[in-house]
Amino acid sequence: MATLNAYLNFNGNTEEAFNFYRSVFGGQFITLQRFRETPAAAHTPVDDLDKIMHVALAVGGGVLMGTDSLESIGQKLVQGNNFYLSLTPESEHEAAALYDALSAGGKIEQPLEKMFWGALFGSFRDKFGVQWMVNYELAKSK
């Protein structure tokens, strides 16, 4: 069975927000990756290179994750679209099944495909307007 976590989008202040959350919940970041560390860095404006592409903080048995939404690459943060429910399935088959079932009748943002961070990933808005991410770590299958 997949695990369900929250994924938050911020308007350039993800690092500040997650340092605050870490001060409240404790612990260390599981992941902290900046846009300069991605394959898209060459096409990212200099002012956005140090913004957060992905951060993850363990909170209890779950993970709180986040990113900076960059208008320079066509993302626009509007209160209400600043979060996703993120599913972490246990298999590639479960990832595809959840993606297909939940996205039916909705709007695809990112087709389910292998990504540079070593995962099978896709995102969409379901037919009820809820935003979802499916992320299966391919290294688990080895």
C-alpha cells in the first residue's frame, strides 16, 4: 500500500518555511536540492538557481515535502494550488495503477515517466480539483 504525504509549494520562501518547520518538528532534512543542481540549471534564471527544487523533512511517520514555484519557468503560485497529496507506492505496477485510476477524468500535469532523480514520477489534478503526485523510487526495485 502506498504512503501518503503532503507536498507544499511556496513563492520563493521554501527554505525559510522549512527551516521554521524543522525548528518546530526537529530532525534533519532527508533531501534538500536547489535548482542549480538539476539538469535544467542551464535554462534557469540566475536569480532562481539557489531556490529550492525539492526539500523533504521527516515528521513522525510521514514526510513533509516542498518546492519553490518559479514564475520564470511558467509556474504561478495561487493560494489553493500550493499543495499536493504525494503518493509513494511500493512498486512500479502500483504507481501506474494509482496514477491511471486517480487521474481518470482529470488534468495531467506531468505524465508518469522516469525522471532524473531516479524515480517514476507523474502529477495531475483529479476530476475533483485535488492535486496529486505519484513518485516511485526506482532504486527500490533493484
